[in-house]
Amino acid sequence: MNKVGQSEVRVDGYDKATGRTKYYEDRMPADALYVRIKHAEKAHAIVKSIDTAAALAIPGVVKVLTCFDVPDITFPTAGHPWSMDPGHQDVADRKLLNTHVRYWGDDIAVVIADNEVAAMQGVRALTVEYEELPFVLDVQKAMEDGAPQLHERFPNNILKHTSNRFGDYQSAIKEEGLIKVEGWYETPTVQHCHIENHGCYAYEENGRIVVVSSTQIPHIIRRVVGQALGRPWGDIRVIKPYIGGGFGNKQDALYEPLCAWCTTQMGGRCVRIDCSREETFVSNRVRHAIRFHIVTWLRHDGTIAARKVECFSNQGAYASHGHSIVAKAMGSFHQHYPCPNMEEDSYTVFTNKPAAGAMRGYGMPQASFADESNIDECAHAVGMDPMEFRRLNIMPKGYKDNFSGNVNYYDTYRECMKKGAEIIDYERKMKEYQHQSGPVRRGIGLATFWYNTAVYPISLETSSNRMLLNLDGTVTMQCGETEIGQGADTAYAQMTAQAIGLKSYKDVHVVSCQDTDITPTGLGAYASRQTYVAGFSIKQTAEQLKEKILSYACEVTRQAVANMDITDGNIIRKGDGQVLMSLKELAMTAQYNPVHSEHITAESTYTIRNNAYSFGCTFAEVEVDIEMCKTKLLRIVNVHDCGNLINPALAEAQVHGGMSMAIGYGLSEQLIFDEKTGRPLNNNLLDYKLSTFMDHPNLEAYFIENPEPTSPFGTKALGEPPACSGAPAIRNAILNATGVAINQNPINPHVLFAQFSKAGLINDPWQEKEG
């Protein structure tokens, strides 16, 4: 019986539902010292001095450390695998505490105290003298000559510029009779808003530093902490307990290096750093705001003759994941809608905003919004139905990307669109919603997406796995690919049970909490890599364990290894299916055999040299109240091809979560900054309009299961794709309802008022008054 493809209960479900699960704070030693961070209250400045006397006089304050005390070491923070090529390593551009303040909220000092109240009072008591500098928040203004310079190594604040060229764009646009569709598209700064804020604690033990952290990338954190402190990486041990969500924010070294350094300054005593929600919004990571300029040249039959795309990514103050995000966004355009003549340019630019890093979708929600908005406008320009236009131009079956080696093995796009259109009754509603008038109108919109699975060939892609046969016939499994709330451990258990031949996934004990001293090396949770990448090492290790089990069984049963198999936890003879012995019997015999005692284990590493396309689409139906400038989302449908589903119920839950994020991205979420000071204005869950279930219709998720040929279990990316196409589908539904193309998100009442006024759908009373 197959163990994969079944909707099984999560292996961690009971403990999480009953509150038994231990997160980093639940494991905190009672005597841990509190570390609170002094964040700069300037957008750009040099710290001249910090007066610590008043802070040190507060009862309970133990120590104050400032930007003048930290090691003179710059280090990178991005959660990328280490590269032996110096030119391919992440940018080292920040210290543990910074004298050069580059955004409002930068880290300049810490107060260490016996209790949290004293630590907070100590931070408020610090007096900082700044030399203020000019600042810049806009991505393109930061590129201008004479703009405030954030990092000396990067003139005009350009971290990196890359380009792609296909065919001959300049010659192609000279073709007679072409239709030009041009637009600028703006996506906002948003934050991950995971339930559990980032936090960690650290202490010294036997001359080594132990860091316990809510992180997605424990093995990478060990390396970054070593770099930041100038210590051998083996001096660092990182433990990752269960974590309450990350969505990419915790795919960065956030405060683990600072926490580790603080314990060394306190004689190895345990110190803790707990981020508040306000700190999480600003002093962790945010999603890149990316501005796009797209020019598409169309023939009257709807085919695309040429296309030009420019992407300007607002990196904020520090490099973090840097150019990789906008480079991925740029690379999506020529794959999504292949065109023989294209020019693509992408720029990653420093500004005096919080550092942008990884967030669910890694550049694709931004690219999808711009690309799918422009594509809808193209359909309107040639008088075609938006779905028919996509069918004509979207990536065909058999397409191969020369860089990644990815192949589109199926006509997935058209399958997904067909299924979604039938579910939402697209064709009937498109006709029904034509020629509407009145203040309340309805519309339907479509958007598609593609996504890569894992990071090969851009970076190393590897997975290690360890399995051991327990005396009761169950199997303990460890891997470095981390559970961060998405249900990965359950999928691992199902795959392990299937690969070995166990009776149930419950016969697999997944060691969820990684420990870099114990857990096989893994790169962590990112790039929708978990199930796909871990599948390689799980299958390989399971086969090795199975071979060892059957080899030992050969000694006991005298049956040839080739004649035996493992089914439902029993060793059977292939010819007639007779049960020779159970795994429990074999494990006990092997362990306590006085002639040949063996504890049967297996461990292996698999270096993955594959990637895989994941595809899908979103259909959205909206009702727009033009006079009230409000959008009500009536229905939203996601259709995904993520290969074989390991656990359909968990897959549906993944899609629901991504759809929720996409709804917020489309309609309400945006981190806003004061243009006069650079200060964040809504870095809290009251003023930041996070999408909740109160803002959602019923979330509908459907699948087309086209097995991925490169995958051991036929699976591919699903974690991030659901967040990609929701926002542009909503935008296109609003266009269908009102005829107004809105090229920025979130499409909130403020944006609708401005655009509806401009289009003449409503009267702007302020303009009338001025007139």
C-alpha cells in the first residue's frame, strides 16, 4: 500500500494542538539575561558617541555594549549555502552593531539586564549623538548622481546590475503595424508577519558557543555566527527547536551573531534576544519593493514580437539576499511568455529603508503582479479574451530553459487554466460582466505563474539523511531540511515509510529539532525545496538501510537478498509473499546476536543537480463599489501542478496559506515610511493591514498531478507558488469590472480613489473645491 499520496494526520499535530510543543522560548533557561537593542532613530547618520552612564545606573542593568565595542568584522547574513568561489559569496556589509546608521531602526547598542523591564529602561536611558546625513528612500532616486551614498564599494548605490538579451529587440520593434503596450508597475514593501517573532538565546559550554534559535537554516547560521565573531565554525553549535513560522524572514542570520557575541562578553552566561513585533517589522527583513517598466510589442493576431523589461529592486540598507531576488524575478519574464526578441535588465539598489531579504515567493509575487498586469493589458489592446491571449503566448509543452535545464514536460498551463475556468464558470461570467454601469460592478480576473524548485544551478543543492532501525522495527530519521510549520516532517515520514516498506508513516520517528552537532548537514527551509530535495536523500538512504536489513536477514533466513523484500514492516519472500520475519524480530536479533551484533543504520548525502518547474493559476471574482472605493473579494480559486501530492490535505493547507498572503498583498498590506524622516509609520499589527480570515471568501484549492520526472517521488514546489498569482488575479478582476488598469498594489481605497478620479468614474471633491 502506498504511503505517499494519502491525507495523513500531521506527525506533530497532537502536540501542537494541545500546546505541548516546545519552541525556543519554552526551552529558555530561567536565569537568562535579557538583551534589548537600541535602534537608531535616524534614517542615515554616523554615531558620534553614546552616553551609557544613565543606563548603567538603572537597577538590574548588568552591561551596556555599543557599536564602538564590537569586533571590526563585516559579515553577510543571507541564508545561502557557502560558496568556495569568493566571487559568488554573499556581500559582507554589516557589523554586529553599526556606527554608520543606514536606516531608521539600525542596531547601534545593546543593554543587558537581569530582567526585561530594566533592559528596556536602559535602552531608553541611552543618549546618542548623531551626525545626520541625507537619506534616500526611492529606488531610482538612489541611483542618481549625487544621491546619498550608503556603501562606498557600490557607486550610485547599485549593488548589482544584470541583463539578458535574446534575439534583436531593436530590429524587431521596427516591424510594421505593431501595437505597443507600455506600463510602470509598482509593488510595495511588506513584512512576513509570522506568528512567532524571531528570537534566540546563547551560552558558552566547554569553550564553545551554543545558540538556540527560531531559524529556518541552522547549519548556515553556524557558519555566519563563526564569520561574524571570527571564530572557527566548529566552535559554534546551533539548535533549532520547533518554530512558529518564518516565510523567509528566518532564512537570514538575524540576531544569532549578536546574541552569540553578547554571551562571550558575559563570561558565557546565557543571554536572550526576543524581538518585539515592532522590531520584527523593521529590524528583521522585509519583502523587496520592486518597480518594473515593461514594453510589449504585439502583432494584431496577438503574438508577441518583442518585449523589454526593466526591474528596479529596493534593497534597503544592507545586502542580505541581495541581487538574487530581482534576478530571479527578471528571469521569469522570458520563461513565462517566451519571446524571440527580448531585453531584460535588473538593478538591486541600496536605500535608507530596512534591509529586504527572502520572503515567500522570492521575487515572483512582484514579477507576477507586473507581468500578469501587462499581459492583461496586452489582451485588451488586441481585443482578445485574457485567457485566450495567455493560451496563445504562454510557455508551451517541451520548453527548456537553457540556464536551469528545466523542462516543461506537460501542457500544464493550459490544463490549469481549463480546470480553473470550469470551476469558476469563467466564460459565462466574462460575458455577464461586460458593459456594466452603475456604482457597483463585478469582474473576474486571471493570473498565472511559474516557479522553480530549489536553487540548482545558482547555488549548491545538497541534502543529507540518517536512518536507524529501532529495536521495535520502527525507523528514526534525521535530516537537515527543517520543519517550520509547513508539515514537512509528515511528508518525510510518508516518503521514508514508502521507500523502506514500513506498515505506516507512524512507524517513522522524524527528529524535527535540528542540532548542528548531531543532525546531518542540510541547507534548511527555503526555495520550496523541502520535499523535492529531501526526497533524493531519503530515497537513497532508505535503499541503503533496506540493503543492510536484507543482508542481515540473509544470514538469519538463508534466503538470497535478491529474493527478499520489505512490505508492511515484514521481510517477505518475493516469490510467494511469505512473511519470513518482522522488522522487530530482525532488529532484536541483530542487536543481541552474540556472534554478529549490529545496530543497523544508514547515512548518505545526495548532491542534487536538477531543478523543476511548478505551474499554476488563480481566478478571482470581485465586486467593486466605485463610489466607496472598496473591493470585495467574492471568490478565489487556485489551481496548481506541483507534481505528485505526498499528502493532499497538507498540500491544500499550504495553498490556503499562500492564498491568504496573496490576498493581503493584493488589497491591503504595505509598510509605510515617512518621506521627511524615513521613519516607519505602521510597524505594528494595528496599523499594518494584515489580511485575516475575516477578509477572505472560501479559499478554493485544486490540483493537477503531473509527476515530475526528475524527482524521486514525482513531486515539486508548492510552498511558495500559492503566494504568486493571487494579487494580479485580483487586479485583473478589478480591471474587468471597472475598465481601470491599476498598476500598483495594494489596491486599497486610497489607490482606488486616485485612479477612479483620474478615470472620471468619480468626482474628486478636492479638485472641484480648488477649481
